[in-house]
Amino acid sequence: MNAQQPILQVRDLEKRFNISGDFLDQLKFQGGKIVRKQENVHAINGVSFDVMKGEALCVVGESGCGKSTVARTVMGLLKPSGGSIHYNGERIDQLSDRAVLPYRKKMQMIFQNPYASLNPRKTITQTLEEPVRFHNPGMSETEVKDKVKAVMFDVGIDPGWGVRYPHEFSGGQRQRISIARALTLDPEFVVADEPISALDVSIQAQVLNLMMKAQEEHNLTYLFITHDLSVVEHFGTRVAVMYLGTLCELAPTKTLFATPRHPYTQALLSAIPRLQDHRPNHIKLQGEVPTPVNLPSGCVFHGRCPHANDRCRQEVPKLVPQSDGSQVACHGVEEGRL
Amino acid sequence: MALLEVENLEVTFGLRQGAVKALRDVSFTVERGERVGIVGESGAGKSVAAFSILNLISRPGYISGGQIRFEGQDLSKLSSDAMREIRGNRIAMIFQDPMMTLNPVLTLGQQMVECLKAHRKISTQEARLIAVEKLRQVHIPSPEKRIDQYPHELSGGMRQRVIIAIALLLDPVLIIADEPTTALDVTIQAEIMELLLELCESNNVGLVLITHDLGVVSQVTQKAIVMYAGRVIEQGPTKEIINDAQHPYTQGLINALPQQTLPGQRLNQIPGSMPSLQNIPAGCAFNPRCEFVMDVCKQTLPGFTRSGGCQVACHMVREMKEKAAQEAS
Amino acid sequence: MTTPVEVLDIPTRPSAWARFKDTHLFHSFTRDKVAMVSFGLFVLYALAALFAPLIAPYNPYDPASIDIMNSELPPIWQEGADPAFLLGTDAQGRDMLSTMLYGTRISLMIGICAVMLQMFLGVLIGLSAGYFGGRVDSFLMRMADIQLSFSTMMVAIVVLAVFQAAFGAELYADLAIFMLILVIGIAEWPQYARTVRASVLAEKHKEYVDAARVMGFGSGRIMWRHILPNTLSPLLVISTVQVANAIISEASLSFLGLGMPVSQPSLGSLISSGFEYIFSGAWWITVLPGIVLVVLVLVMNLLGDWLRDVLNPKLYKG
Amino acid sequence: MIAFVVRRLFQAVIVMFVISLLSFSIQDNLGDPLRELVGQSVSEEERQALRDELGLNDPFLTQYLRFVGNALEGDLGTSYFFKEPALDVILNKLPATLELVFGATLIIILLSVPLGVYSAINPRSWFSKTVMGMSIVGISIPVFLTAIMAIYLFSVELNWLPSYGRGETVPVFGSWETGFLTKDGLLHLLLPCASLASIMLPLFIRLIRSEMMEVLESEYVKYAWAKGLSPLRIWFLHALKNTMLPVITVGGVQIGTMVAYTILTETVFQWPGMGFLFLEAVNRVDTPLIVAYLIVVGAIFVITNTLVDLIYGLVNPTVKLAGKKS
């Protein structure tokens, strides 16, 4: 496995959502005058990372940190407001619907909610066969059926289920069907957006095992979005920690869990409830996550960081490579204070 | 006398397709100041158990058998007025989703004051003072201002703090918390859990914590109750259950956690999924998923066997114990 | 390392009818007496309307078969009745039974055609609004708001009144049936448009639509093959109620003299024509078609209620 | 706030523009003002001269603008039949219609809230089932049929209540004649108001019931029970306040709709209101009167919708009068 070759390169990615409503909603009284004011949610602010071939890059963070937006932008479900996305060296974020089709085959996605990600009006067979037919117009009917059957066996579902509708299955079974749908096109790169967070503990293990097996057998590369750090430790090759639309730290999993550098990563790690320690001893953060509408100046984390100084309040930290192979965006780490 | 004694509790849901038993034969006790965790996956009946203590199961569910004794009183014999005296006053509840729990059209103050006035004869002014004090105890900044705000002006973590403050308003002896942190973010989760733990400890309040997270249970509780398909399958001191679970399901649940396996290795999974309450298999409900399944498991419901400080409902554990006892004699 | 394959018990695909019999819809139908009786009555109405010319003992449109001497005869169980006219006659001497059969035919036809027109306009506008969003959406929905705030009846009354005044009563009588369909059909488009738009918006944000987009399917394919089929249940529910409403609207307009003429009466114009005789004791001219109308509308409303209960999307987790 | 005001104004302008356009084309196409003015006995040249003088040969836009200008000054023409300013004729009949709507609204509010709330709280009781059964029958009977049946029963058969007209009225402020202050007037109001309410009442009962049932299932109501509050406080403060939010929105539109139904009730009861007058005007092709009616009704719609939005904003703390949830 050549782990050094990036399959996906994301550079300075930005995504803003305009939430100011229509023209009339933007008008506000201010100091006796009527002014027009636009409000944006800054979901991603200049995020850059590479995904190496064959690895599983996990993106972690709390809700609202922009991790799902990264996934959806990479998959072309959202148009980026700035920056670029390259796949195998080709820029894909500005392609037309038609030009992007070949990439759709190579890049697939697994969704969070097993109850919403399957079309309730289509049988399992219909759901699985449609993409195969669509992307392989030359394929004969038997070939399509064989392909789908093979994939169904692969993910451990009986092809006899095919005539049934999604509501007849449990959450774990549906998530397997979702994985099967992604695999029907023989992708090389799969984005998984919180694929197990809606499932029960005993089912989570089943789905994670299935994803690891698929990675091995199909030589897949994963971009795995999750809020669950214990899963990351198990599953990820490298981890990217996001906070308020910004990348705080990007490091190999072992390094990150052994020596977290960024204060936010440290707090996040200390907050996982573990079986063994009987007295929680986590780092307390002050206050709450600010709204992504009015971003704090400087480092987005400075309001809650116990080590913040004036520089943190003014200057935005850059992602700086460290000696242990990790990259950290923190003035404190850069200055050697931390 | 234990603070709360639940004995052979049975809850039935009268559905159109026929009656379905959501809880069967559930028994446990909570001592004064004790923290008890009820663990299970969705559909195990843990929330039903929690809500049935205060007789708050929504239709078409009802308590169809068993006893719930609180401070020696049989709650099922109480009139609805007497039950209301206990709710919120002696036993308080914390709900799962703070975004849905507070009434959107009433201010925090209104929702706190009404609770005090429902149980104590005090003026609105006095009630407000108590409410502000409690908000301060849960670390809400500038509570005098916050108290006149509406719920939508607060973040999820803040709202859950307010709900904890409401729970503590009348100095209850028991708090029932139904997945109090599931809807929150990891860092907020840890903070809320710690706050709850701290306040329970300092006020000597008992806690029944419903959760699916074994990590939380191991950190917060002294006793754990594991539920599967509407029954208790194992209960005992939390430490024992986490470190040395006897029931194959509990073992499976703990072993399935990613932290129990080396990174990159295949996780220990329990095959299949929990049966729906309508078609629970005969014998032990876990038998189709159990790797140690024996013939007896498919026919007879296992009773409880003592194992250390724990009670385990498993035929295999019983046989092992019996064998050990024979060898010893 | 292999993943164990879970096996379900029924691997073969049952026939379409067998599958229908297994649906939630069919099960609740067989369990609900009100729904079964309503459906039975509706079928009866539909058959009566369809075969009115075959069933009716007289042709009320044929002046030759009408004798003014037979006017205001009471139904057969009352004194002074003529056995030739089972349910009596109206003020012009037409057989009530026949007139009511033909009236039902016209009322139902106007109701159903108007609803088809509403559905066509509403689905088209609702789909566009929901799918394109943005300015198109806010413009269309503002129009719908304004039109709804005016109420169908108001719009219909004004438009028909103006047309009647402009055309003159005679020409208007010939065109009445088309005008009614047109006016009721156009005036109620916001109901459908809003329903369709709401379900499109709800469906659009579900992950299966994202999944389809990730597959690279075009927006047309996603719209028609993925989203539209999922908006059918609310459409079915409101359609039954809309037919009921359209029939009431038609009757009300006819009652005001803006609908069907007396020579070609709908249930509404029959009631209207009998109104003045109610004081003289000939109650049946008004009451009988009134009952027929109310039962028809009631049956549709009951079916709509039942469908709403059964198809309530909340019942499905999907 | 700005958005709210501007939207409302914008909507009002659109509504009035559509109405004015409609009214103008009615005036332009229906009937011949000349004939109404001078009769048939005038020669063709004189007619042409008169047409020029009256500006009837001007381009469309000029005529339309003149129409709007006059309308803004309150001049909507003279009724052909009454030979009086059309607006005055309509406004004279306005109190009768408004009292009808007011009476019906009163009946609806007084009955729908308790019935809806009761049947939501006790969905299985026989009383709730009866209420729900009656309400579905209620929405299935057209207003005019209810009115006819009411007359037949209470006026013709039982002879308890009068079947037409407003009865005795007394003037209150200025020209406003009210039937609410005399016994005879109230008796006359009873049947028409009840008939008018008959279609809306079941709708409101069903709406309140279904919204209330949904609210009663909500987490915050469950939580209120867990706090040990009294049932009355939970039902009538916690649940009802949330129930009323959607009811206000839908209800506002429905009250506007009721104005349309007054045409039907007024026709059956020969109630001397605007609707009855309007229908007469249509039959007489009295164009200025038709136009005046449309404009007055349009204004009523705009006012009620604005009021409803304002009330909604006041009741719902999460809305800042911008129509958008914060």
C-alpha cells in the first residue's frame, strides 16, 4: 500500500451559508438609519488537508464544528464558497454535473441516519440496482443482478431481502444496505458521515467491522466523520480535529491519543467517558461554543482556552507541522508555551 | 428500608395488534444517596422503567403488575393528588433532550416558580429568589437576567443546567435522569455529568441514571442494572459488572466497545439485533444472539443466580456455579 | 474472515395483490367499519353517477317527458303521491329520483374534474417552488398566501358573477359546467401547491436524496423518480377532502344562482330550486337532494379522515 | 420589524392592485354607463360627444389611473340603482355584515376552545366521540343547507325564531345600527350567526383538538407532569398556549373566509348586509356597487391578516415579527 500518495487534496476550503433571509429580512434599523445587513454562518473557514491513498482519515469535532459540511462539500453536495478540492490531482469542485460523473463512481458516501438514507418507496433491489445501471449503461441485466447479489453477500445481507422495503429492516441492517449501495459502484474513496452514531452499541461494532473488512477487500480510502473519539482511536489512520469550522490539529492517531498538543484536543480527549477511570478528571472549558455567525477574532478557540493570550485574541494561528509528524494550529504550541 | 424498592414491575402497552409487555419482572432497589445506573440498548425498556416509577408512562402504556415502594409507601396505591405531591418534590426528573423539555412559550422564571408554588406555600417573590439561587448553583452566569429569558435564548448545555436547577428546586431525595447527556456534545456532556454528580453527592440525593453509555455508568454510579428486551438480566455493584461481567450480553456489550480492542483489529461484535417486543424468543430472550447458547436457553427462562455481589439471569452462569458448588463440597 | 449472512424467512416475491393485502392500508381498512361503509357508499355513488342514464326511470333533460301537471308530488310514502314517481316530483314536474341521479352525476363530475385541475396546477407549481427554492419559491408562495386569504368562495363568487353579468344568463347556462370546473379548479391550487411544496421540502433534505445526488443522478430523475413518489400519500389524503370541498363549493355557487342552471341541475341547484317551496310544505324538493349531497360529502370526508390517520407519515419511521 | 411592515404593505398593495385591476375591468366591460346616465333616446353623435366628455375614449392606462385616483379619494362612482355614491351604499350595509361575522366568531371561539380542549384531553370519552362525529357531519353540510334547515325547523315548524331580516336595531356611534342591544335584534341574529358558524366551528374544533393532542404528547408537557403541576395548569397554560399558535394562523385566514360565506347566509336569511347587496348588484349589473364591494372586502382581508400576524407575534416569544423563527 502506497500511503504517501494523496488521493484527495483540500486547500483553504471555505463554506458560508447566508442566513439573512430575503432582501427585506436583511434591512435593520441602526442608529436611526435603515441599513442592509447580511448574516452568514461560517461553517468552514480555510480548512486544508490531504487524504492519503488507503488510509482512514477521521474528522472529529462537536456538533456545529463543520465536519459534516466538509464531507458534503467534498462530495459535491454543497458548492464551496472558497478554496479548492483536488481528486487524484484533478480539480473537481468546479466541474459541471456531467463532467463530475466519472468521479461519482470513484467517490461514494455513507450517511448518518439509516432511517432516512434509503428511499422508503423503493425495494432494496431497486435501490441497489439503479446506480449500477445508471453508471454502466452497457451492462446486461444478468450482469447487473449478479453484481448486486455479490455486493449483498459481501455486506452480509441475504439477496432474498431484495424484494422488501427499507421499513422492514432494523437500523443496523439498513446501514449495511447503505454500505452495499456505496460499494455497488466499486469506489476507491468513501466518505462516511457519522455512519454509526445512530446505532446501538452492539450494532456499532457490526458496522465498524464491516467497514474495516470492506476497506481491506476493496482497498478503500475513508474520510470518516464522527464525534466519537473512541471509535477514532480504533478506526483512524490519522485524525483531524475541528473546532468552529477550523482545523486545530491533524496527527497520526497514535500520536494524537498519546500526546495531544492543541488545548482543544486535550479537552476533548479528557472528556471521553472511559470504563476504567472511576473518577472523571477532565479539563474544564469555560463557556460554550460561540455561534459561527460572528466568529471570534484571532484563534476561534481563544474564548474558552485556558492558555489564551493577546496574540491568540488577535492573530489567527496557522497549521504548523511538528517534529512528531502532527500539525497543530496553536500559538501556544508554536511558541513552545504548551 | 431502602429509599426506592421496585418489585416485579410489569408494564404493558395496549396496542392495536394486542397487548405488548414492555417490562417484565423488573426488581431493584435504590438506597438513600445511592447512584444507580440502568443500562441497555434502545428498546430494552430502560426509559419505560424510569417513567413508570413516577407513573408517567404515556398511553397506551400502563403498569400491569408489581409494586413500587418509595420511602415505604406503595406508589400505585396513591391518589393522583398524592402522587403529584411526590413528583417534582420528593422525586425529580431530568429528561433527555433539553431542547424539547422546556416549554417554549414560558420564561425560565415562570417554569421554575410554578414548580415551587405547586409544592410549597410561598409567594412568587420568595420563589424567584430560590430559583435564582439554584440557577447560580448550576453555574448559570447572571441568573437574575437569565431567569426572565425564554428557553430558545439559551444553548442546549445551558438548558440542561436549568433543568438540573429545576430538579434541585425542592431538595428532592431522588432524581431520575433519563439519558441526561445523550443530546449534548462530548465536552458539554462531561461537564453536565460532573455537575450532576457533584450536586447529588453534596446534597445526598439518590440518582437513577438511565443511559446506554457504559463509560458514563462506570464513572457515575455505584450500582448498575443491565436490561435486555424488557427484563433485568444482570445487576450488581458497577465495578464488578464493568470488570467482571457474567452475563454473555453484558460481556458482549463491554467487549464491543472499540477501546476494548487494539486499534485496527476486528471488534468483538454481538451478532443480530435486539428482538422487537412483539416477538421475544422463548426461553432466554438473548438466546439467538448468544455464543454460549444451550438447549435449556431456548426453552426455560433463566432465574437469577448470585455471583459475587451480582445477580445474573443466565443458565450458563447457574450451571457453572452449581458445578463449582458441587466440586467444593 | 467472512461476514455471516442473515437470512430472512420469506425469500420469494409475493404477487402484487398479496402484497397489497399485506399492507398497513389494507389491514386498517378491514379493521375499520366506518371506512368500509364509507368506501361502499362511495362506490355506490360512483356507480349511480356513472350509470345514471341507465338507472333513472325518466330523463330529466328531455322536456317531452316532463308534465307540469305532475309538479310538487310528494314521495311515495306520503299522502297524495303518484306511484310513478318514487321520490315525488319537483316544481317543474320532474321525477325527483331521476333528477337526483343526474344531479349526483354532475356534482361528482364537477368535483372530480375540478380537483384534477387543482392537482395539475398545484403539483406543477408546488414541485417548482419546492425544488427551485429561492425567489421562485417565495414569489409563488406569497401568491398562494394572498389567494388563500381571499378564500375560494369569494374568488369563485366574484369571477362567476362577473362572467354571468358579462355573458348574459342564457349563454352562461350553457358554459356553466366548464366555468365551475375552471373556477373551482383554479381557485384552490394553493392547497395542492402548499402540500406538495411542504413534502418536497421535507423529502429534499432527507439523506436518500443526497444519496441519489452522490450517485450522480440528474435533478429530473431525482425529482420524478425519487421525491415525487414520496409525496403521494399527502396528495391522496387531501384529494378526497378536496373533492368533498369542490362539491360543496359547486353546490353553494349553484345555490346562489351562479352555478348549474335549473334545466341541467346539480345537487346544489336542485336544493336551491326547492328552497322557495319549503315554506309551502313541499320539503322533499330541498331535503332529498340535500340528504344525497350531505351523505356524499360526509362519505368523502370520512374516507379522507381515515386515510389521514392511516397514511400519517409519522407512523412510518422512513 | 421593518421586514414585517414592508411585507404587510407590499401585500396590501398587491391585493389592492389586483382588486383595482379587476374592478376596473369590470367597470370597463360590464354595462354601459351612458345608458345608465341618459337612457336610449340620445343620438349617436351626442353619445360620442358624451363619451369624449366622460373620458370613455381615453387610452386604457389613462382611464385606469383616473379610476385609481378617484378611488383613492373615496369616489367609486354612483350606484346605478340607488343613485347614491356606491361606497356610501356599501358602508351603510357594513355594520349588518360585521355584526353577523362578529356573532359567528363569538360562537366559534366560545364553543371551539372548550370542546376542542375537552376532546383532546379525553379522546376516548363518549362526549368527545360525539363531538368529533358531529363535527365531521358539520363540515359536510354546506352553509346554505344548514341555514335552510334551521329556518325550516326553528321558524317554519317550531316558530321560535324569526327567519329573515335584522329585526329591531338601535343606532350607536353615528350611523352604526346595532342589533346586539335589543332583544328582537339578538333573536334575529341567532339563526344567521349559528348558520355562519356551522361550517367554521367544526373546523376549529378539529384543528384545536389535533394540535392540542400533539402538544399533549410533547416532551415539555410530559415534563410539566413530572414537575407535579396541577392538571389545570398543564392543560390551560402549558398546552393551550402552544396549541393556540397554529390555531391563530389558520384561524385568521378562516375568519377572512367567513366574509365570503356571509354572501350565502345573507341570501338565505335576506340579511340586509353587504353580501346580500352584492348579489343584488350582480343581478342588476350595478357595476359601481360591485366594485365598491370588492374594494371594501379586500380592505377587510388585509386588515384581518395583519392583525392575525401581529397577535401571533405577540403570543409567540420565538418570533420577532419578521415571520422568521430566530
